[in-house]
Amino acid sequence: MIKKGCLDIVQAKCENCMDCALGATRHNVVFSDGNPETAKIVLIGEAPGETEDETGTPFVGRAGKLLNQFLEEAGISRQDDLYIINTVKCRPPENRVPTDVEKSMCEKYLTAQIDIMNPQAIIFCGATALKSFRNEKKIQISKVRGQWFDVEVNGKSYRAMAIFHPSYLLRNHSMEDGSPRRLMQQDLAEIKSSILGNSSSNPFDKEMAFV
Ligand code: URA
């Protein structure tokens, strides 16, 4: 319970945060999901959407449900293997991309979560999360996804990978070789085998009815 206790302290601060304008419009701070004591991987998304704002839990709307399907297919347990967080903890109005001010005001919570978790790997889910840690202006998820790189957070280096955001996959249904959904399957299989061990059956053998 050591990590959970430290994270609870950060969460209590975050829940009272009014450091940017999003504090005035949120219904709930969306702090995290998953078991911090068992998770080896921190997965970072962009920001809460409407369902997340209503429930206080990240990735529970349409995109989250699709993410769940991919995770399940890859044999990655959302509850035990991942600690899921967002770059920004409060919902931006109309689901717009968070501003630089909103991201910088939230950075202290994000880096504290990573510090406390000390994960074996960080997964950046989509461009907003990736760009918070790699500030090459023109970096594209489609060019860097699926490749391991090192990222430094508060002076500590972590293994990291970027993957597509599930919202992008909701708009791209193809399961052809090389399609975004196929690449997502490949990337999660690589994460599973490199970080969690390859105990489950080959995900490519299974037929999944994706939404
Ligand atoms: N998209 C995100 O990036 N995070 C969520 O929590 C939900 C949707």
C-alpha cells in the first residue's frame, strides 16, 4: 500500500486544484485507474472527456471501451498491469486539446504520479501525451509509434513507447495489414511480451469483434 498512500496525498491536492480555468468547469478530477501496487506500466492519455468527467475515471467512454478491447485481446489487464492517467486531469470544454497553460499547471501531478509509480515502462497514448515529454514540434505518432525510446522525468530515465489514441482508431475501422488497428495490436503485443511476459495465447490467432 506504499504507492497508494503517496498517490492518495497527491490526489487530495489535485482534487482541490484551481490552478487553471478547467477547475471551474469540471464535475470531477479524473486522477487515475488501475492498481498502483501491481501495475508495471503507466499509460498516459490526453484529458478526460464527458463520461470521464461524470465518473471521475479515465478512459471509460467510447474510446476507453475500444482501448479495453485491445488490451484484453493483447492479454494486458487494465486493472492489474496498468496505472492509467491523463496529461491533464480535468475536462477541457467541448473536448478540445488542452492548452499549454493547462498542461503546465497539471505537470506537477503528472510527474508526481510517474515518480511514485516508478514504472518499468511508460506508454504515451496519442500525440498530446507524447508531446508533453518529447518537444520536437513536428513529432508524429504514426512515425514513432511502436518503437522503444528513453524518456526522462524528474531526472530518472524510463523506457517508453507511443501508441495510437483509441479515438483515432474509432475513426479507422480497417483491419488490413498495416492499418492503425493492426499496428495497435502489434504495439500492445510488443509491450506485453517485453514488459509483462508472454503468458497468454497469440493475440493474432483470435478473431475480435471490434466496435
Ligand atoms: N481520452 C483520453 O485521452 N483520456 C481519457 O480519459 C478519455 C479519453
